[in-house]
Amino acid sequence: MISYTAKYIKIDSGYMGQLVEWPEVVTEGKDLEDCRAMLRDALHEMILAYRDMGKEIPPSTALIELLPVEV
């Protein structure tokens, strides 16, 4: 199983999610759960696109989820 580090940032319209090891995989969602689902889908689609193009999929390290803290 491949795991990537996801980071989430609170934005005006909800949350933005991005993979640290693969910054091209980025998306937005209306709330954190929506953003997580969208990020998983974006990762799946990016893997399929890279395979179709014969590109190397970036290596992963570990899955660490960084949750935003509102102050």
C-alpha cells in the first residue's frame, strides 16, 4: 500500500488539501471530510493519468494527516 502525507488548510470556501510528496495533487472541499474525499479521488485520478503517460509515480513516505487548528 502506498501512503502520502496530506496537509489541509482552512480557506474562505472550506478547506484545501494537498499531498506533500506530490504537490500537484491538490483540491478543495466545503468541509474537512469533503476535502479528504476529494483529495483521495484526485490522487486516484493522478495515478491513472501518470500510468497512462508512462510517468513515474512519486515515492511515498508515510501518511501523516496535518489537521488545522482554529485560533
